[in-house]
Amino acid sequence: MIEAYITNLGKYNEGELCGEYLRLPSTKEEVQALLSRIGVDGVLYEEFFITDYETDIEGLHDCLGEYESIDELNYLAVLLEDLDSWELEKFTAALEDGEYTSSLGDLINLTQNTDYYDYYPDVHNVEDLGYYMVDELCMLEIPENLQPYFDYEAYGRDCSLDMCGTFTDKGYIVSGADSFIEHYGGRGDIPDKYKIFAYPDPPGKMRITDQLKMFGRMVSEYAVSERPAPALEER
């Protein structure tokens, strides 16, 4: 669904382009391996930015920025994979509508609000809308002998003014009567299993968590070894 070209910012500023595409959804291990390959070690080089995106979802590329969170991008990719083809069409039309596309958080919420929209596929102008409302939705009964004389374009224009929708490349999309629900409020709402950003482990060194565990064992062993032997009771 999404590929992001991750670039080492420090080396870029030094005149060297070091980057690689990360295919999302991904895993923490894959992120660590990629960062290691492009020299982002979390010590000498900590910063990176995204210089390009590849996606098969029309319009999504233009909604994504250079300094997006990898965890949020990964969560978005997971949610997009969960959409069926009909929901994905609605999502793509909603991208062109542009109401909820100003941030990555908006896009995440948009994946979870496809039911918020009414969507009429392959309706690209007011005449198409007129035919769709009459032939598909049966909103108006026209006697067969009058159909050749009926002004579908004028009827579709009136419907469009009432509905206040948007004509997109995919079709006509209309905001629903129900509220748009913001399920996602920030990175704290990302399930842990989808949080994948991590710097590479330092070469030849243990992770801090492993060091702490080892230190804890050493303290426990030292405490046991220094504990005085129990005194023998006098008989």
C-alpha cells in the first residue's frame, strides 16, 4: 500500500544521499535493519526524513509529508490493508474531496470513517448524477414515454445543490448525516504491535534492557554471596 523512501538527514546535509525504500506495513526488525544500512544509528546520525513515497492509492502521495512518523505511517498502512475494495474506493474519493487530509492523523481517522460518506461510483458530472438518482436510486418516477425528453442534467444539478457533494475521478461523494468520529487522537492510540520505530542496536553491545537485567542478576548474586552464614545454635 505504501513505500516511504527513508533518507539519512545528517549525511544528506553533508552532501551524501543515503536512503532506501521502506515497505509498509513493516516490522521493528525491518526498520532497524534499514536504518543500519543507511547509517542512522541513533548516536552519530539520529535524524532522517522521507524524500519520496510510492503508493497505489491515487491522491495519497500528495497528503504525506517529509517528516511523518514511521509508527503512524505503519498504522495507516495496516488500516488501509483492512479496507475492502468498496471502502478503498470511498477512501480514494474522500482524498480528492480533501475534507480530512491535512495530517496523518486525519488520514488514519478517514480509514475508520468510510461509513460517514455516501458514494456514487462513476458519477462525474451533474448529468451522470441525474441518471444515477433516477435509474439506480429510483428517486423519481418518469413515465417511459417522457424519458427521452427529461432533462437529467438539470435534475442532477438540483440534486447536487441539495446534497453539497463533490465530483471526483472515482465518483460523487457526499458527507453523511452522522458525525465524523475521531477514533485516533495521537500516537498513544497506536496499538503496541504496530509501533515499529527503533534505532539499530549498537554493534557489539547489549541492549539497555538486557544490560539492566544482567545488572539486576549481578546485584542479586552479590547480595547472596555477602549474606553472613547463619550462626550455629549452642547446644
